[in-house]
Amino acid sequence: MSTIGELERRAGIGSSPEARTAFWMRFHHLDGAACLNAGVAELNRLIAEKRRPR
């Protein structure tokens, strides 16, 4: 199991507070677990996209 920070790094999200905030603000309209789940799903999508051959 990966941590949120590990997923963010693998997805290419910057490590600065500003970069992380910019990513997570896209999901702030969702409540609690829904926000977290949507963010993690997007991180996993970005990771998968980076793995695909071009």
C-alpha cells in the first residue's frame, strides 16, 4: 500500500505545498472520503498514463 505522498510523487505532482494544494483543490467540493477517493483515483490515473508507451 502506498502513502498519499508516494502516489503524488509517482503521479508527478510537485512536492511544494502550493503544488499539492492545487492538485487537491480540484476535489474540495466533495465531502470527506469522497474527496480522498476521487483524488487517489486521479493520482492512480496519472500514474497509469505515465506508464503507457507513447
